[in-house]
Amino acid sequence: MAKLIHSMIRVRDEAASLAFYAQAFGLAVADRLAFDGFTLIYLSNAEQTFELELTVNHDRDRPYDLGDGYGHLAVSVADVDAEHARLVQAGLSPLPVKQLSLGERVVGRFFFIVDPDGYRIEVLQRGAPGRFL
């Protein structure tokens, strides 16, 4: 059986991305591999073994075109309202908390936040109905 181990995104500003992911989600550098022309940085925390890989192409001088195929990353938190308030206070400008319902059934509560490169991250209430682990 296959096990998901990481997802990769391309970032322009290594320092800005590392600061964002540390402040927003408590992710720290697990490994950093510097090659000629690019660097791979693996981020993780004690909550999981899944890692976020940041690829920094050294010669990149313009924003990446995220296109219309990218969806989002998702994280779950114990208290979505408290996490939203913390990120607002940190100046990270999360979007408003929303509730997703299917008919009268509440399926989850969540908000989105955008990283320095424009990638959207969904922050979901942990333990909510559905697949929000």
C-alpha cells in the first residue's frame, strides 16, 4: 500500500516562506538540500510524518503562475476559531471562517489563508464530520 510522504510547491523567497509556514503552522526545516540551481527544503512538525517540500529555483525572478489546476493544501486544527484569531493577530490575513453544509447537515468549518507565493491553504476544524482529520 502506498503512503503519501510529501507535497511540493515552488517558492521564490525562501526566508519569507520559511517564516510564513513556521508562524502559521509550526512547520520547521526537517532537511535542506542545496544543489546547483535549486534548493529543496522539507518542512514538518510533530503532528505528522507528511512533509511539505519547498523548491527554491535560484534564478527565479518573477512569481510563479499557479494556473487553474492548483487547488489547495489542507491542515486540520483543534479549534478553528482560536487558530483564525491567532493568525489575524499575527498579521497573516486569513480569510473569514466559513461553514460548509450539505442541506441541513453541517459538514465542516474552515477558512483559507494564502502563503507568500499565492498558494491557498485550507484550515479545517479537526473532528468535524466528513474527512477533516
